[in-house]
Amino acid sequence: MLGSNGYARPPGTPLRTAFRQAKLLCGSQIVATLLCATVLATAAYFELVSLGFLGLGPPGMELANTYFDTWNKHDLEGLRGLFHEDVALRDWDVEKFGANEVVEANGGIFEAVPNIQIEVLKIHESTGVVSAEILVHLNNEAKDVLKVVDIIEHSDGKITAVRAYKG
């Protein structure tokens, strides 16, 4: 089927259908055009945000999952790349500030407990914050497992704080 401009167009595309409905509801082609343009711009904006464009960095949940994967590999340089230079770490044993100190603290954990691994049970995201319910498997002879909640703050695609609560 050819449109009035001579180009082929599918008869029932979702955009065309939405435009017709908007035109019927609004009674005006101009208002319908503005409404469709607003919907498309909003959808494009959220797609760009979800893909990590617009300077917002990767979404928090993706960043947190990358953090846990990197942590499980005991990859200190990978962790350093995820941390903001002023990152803060606080758990039941330590409180460290700055990427170097936080990476050192993680290195100390990996040395002391070489088979340690994290299992993520649940993860939730809010603006700038991810909370994760995790099990920390020490993988020692006693088969110790710690129940922990990590609160991970982030900004511009970097982790700015990690607070861990045991219990």
C-alpha cells in the first residue's frame, strides 16, 4: 500500500494505529502529532538510560551484579575499576575510605579466606542505591555461611559506598 507521499507503508503499524487513536481522542492532528512525539521521545530517553547512555552509567542492578561477579573472581583490579576514587566500605569488622584502602581490605579477605564466594539471593534497586541479600560461603571445613545484606550506593557508573550488615 502506498501512502500519499508515494512511499510504501504497512497498513497497521503500532505508531500509525496510536496516531489515529490519538487524533480521534484529541480531535486535532497537531495535538495527536505532539502526543505521539512525546511518547516516542520518552520511550527513547528511558531506552538510552537503560543502556547506560546520557552519562548516567550502567544501571545500578547491572553494576551490582558486575561487582559480585568481580568479587567472586577475587579480581582486585576489576574491583578498583568499579569503585569511585572516594568509595567507602563499612562492614562488621572494618571501615575503609578511598579506592586503594577498599581494594586492600578486599585483598585481605581473599588472602584470609581463599575460597570465599558470594551467592546473591535477592537484589533490589532504588535511585542510586542497590540492596542485595547475599550468602557469603566461606567454603571452609566447617562449611560456614554468613547471611549478609549489602547496601551499594552508586553514581555515574561507579560504586561510591558499600555497607555490609551481617545477620
